[in-house]
Amino acid sequence: MQNWEHTELDSGERVISERLGHVRSATVGYWIGAGSRDETDAKAGLSHFIEHLLFKGTQSYTALDIAEIFDGLGGELNAATSREHTLVYARVPDHHLETALDVMSDMVFSPLFEELDAEREVVLEEIAMYEDTPQELVHDLMSEAIFGTHALGRPVIGTADVIASVTRRSILGYHRSMYTPGNIVVAAAGNVEHDRLVELVERGVERRAGAADGKPRVRPTLVKTPKPGLRFQRKDTEQYHVCLGAPGIARSDKRRFAASILDAILGGSASSRLFQEIREKRGMAYAVYSFLSQYTDTGQIGIYVGTREDNLAEALAIAAEQVADIAGGNLPDRELERAKENLKGRILLSMESTSTRMNRLGKSLIAESEILSLDRIVAEIDAVERESVCELAAVLLAPERLSASGIGPDEARFLDAVERVTPSLARAA
């Protein structure tokens, strides 16, 4: 049964909400279809930079006003940028929703883009901090290894060269082209009346006289995934931080439920194979896990491990053995059922959060993917068969499809370890 309401305004802006009468709060988000994959190389990081600048003052509010208003509401205001969208969101007591929407609308549509140099320095510090965090940076190297020169291979945070030199004119132009009503979804969950929410969003539209309308922006799809790649960055670290991964599946792919179960079995929990075999039984790593990302037309699937030099080759070999074991059909019923219950439990528990419910609605609508009821999601998970999970492991994580990324003191040691998993990739390097 559908428990959400959806309205499309004449301007093209879409509004979706889910009412939860038992709470006294509301979470609301402006979802903009602008992410790092929408940028050119010359504008790498502009989506993320604009996310920062939205907080620095608007036509009606100074940066201090924005901070003081939300502090006065007892609310939370934040933002995030991904490869496919930018999100500005707030969680407030339900009776303060009007104030929150008024400020957020002004932030999204009427930023002044002043104090550029001060915020430019903040983002440059963020980039420097990120580059000093190898367990995070190695994932960006993984994206580059998989997607090569395509925009999906670039870091969301941007590059220091672009951020240090981008002009206000370029920022204004990018904002004008991407922050149009037709490219925006307003999603809310909590103690909120849909008709009232639509009225408040429309009021914001009326104040934006002259703003471009239009339909959702059509994003070019990834025509062909590049060949597997290898990336290594030398750093004097105590551990090697390594990812093995490959192109995954799209957000709308029917196999996504099997992929989530595969992720849970392989490295998504404390009872997962990688955690048990590499950390618990052999003590080779503190952090080891699998990861799964899904985009409009493709995705990523992979494994991360952080370990000392002496354990590197064996840890990667064990990971490859576990993938091959699943791909070969060795998946006991009890392991499959445990993964299903783990996945269902995490989803159901997360739905007690208004933020999670808002995220589910907004992300689905901005990506134009189907919004499934919780009962339907549970049924889809229960319907996944062993053969589907094993086949997906064999198809997605076949050795010849794997890319690799690493950070550590010695590239030769890294290549030796990779060669035990995917010899063709190491030889090509």
C-alpha cells in the first residue's frame, strides 16, 4: 500500500512526502540532480563547492542568520554531494517546518556566492585532509581504476587545481544551469501534511520570479565501461590500503536484491566471510569489508582491506578464495537466510528514522526509480535464490573483471599481491 504522496508543480519542481503522525519532527530535503558526474574536467568539484557556498549567505539571509535560525529552532541543517546529486536537508520540530523551508529555498535558489576565497580555503583544507586519509582516498583511486577518464572516475570532492582557480562567473553559470525547478525534488517525512508542504514549496517558487522552469535534466549514460585498471599511490603508511573491485549494477537492476545479499555475505557484517576469515580467524586486518554502490546506469562492487605488508598477499588471496567459493555454488541455506534476515532487519530498523524515509523518497524520485513498499522490499529479498547470488558473484567479481587500487610504501609489493588475484591486471601494469 502506498503511504506517500507526490505532486508536480507547474514549474517542474516535484514534491513528495510521507506522513508519520506518531512523531513530532519533520525531515525535509532539497534534492538537486547535480553531482560530480555532471561536471567537466575543468569544473571538477564544482557541485561540492557550491554545496559549501549555499551556507554562506543568500539574498535574504546572511551566513550568520542561517546558523542562528536553525540553532534557534533546535534543528539540524546539513548538505551532501554525491556522484549524481546534491542534497540540502534539515530535521526540525514539526511546527518549525515553514521557517526551515523558507530559509532552505533561499539557500538553494538565491545564494549570493560571496566569501568565495574564504570558503575556497575551507574546501582546499578538506581535500588535503582527505588525501591524508588513505582508507578513504583508496576508494577514489578505485573509482578511477574502474571508470578511467569518465566523470564517474573522479573524486566527488574535486581537485585542488580547479577549486583554487574557479571563478565566480563559472560558479554562477553552473548553478544557473543545474539548480532549475525541473531538476529539483523536495522530499519530506515526519509529521507533515502533504498539501501544506506543497503550499510552502509553491510560495518559494512565487518568490523566485524569473527562475528557469523545465523538465528533469537528462544525464548522458555510460556507454561502455573501460577495461580494468590499476592505480597505486605511494605513501609512507604503516598499512597497505587496498581495494579490489569491478563495475556493478544500476539502481533499477532487478538483481539489486541479490547484490545486497552477496554484499552482506561477503563482507557486510561481523559474521560475513571476509570479517571472519581475515580478521577473526587470522588477525590479519582491523578493517576489512565489501562495498556496493549503485548509480543510474551502472555501479561498483568491491572489497577493501587495510593490512600490514607481511599479510597483504595472503589477505587478498583469502578474499579471492571466498569470492570463488560463493561463485562456485558453496552457499549453505543457513548462511543465505542469515544474510536475508540481516538485510531485512537493517532496512526495517532504519525506517524508524524520518531522515532515512526522506532519503528513500528523494533519492528514488531524483533518480526516477521505482519506490517500493516495505512489504514489497521484504518479499523481493525473501525471493532471492542461492543460484542468483552465486551467479552474481561469478559474473561481477570474475578475476578478469577486477580493477585494483592501493596506497602504501612499495608498489612492487602491492603488484605482487594483486597478481595472486588477477594475474592479467598485474601483468598489464
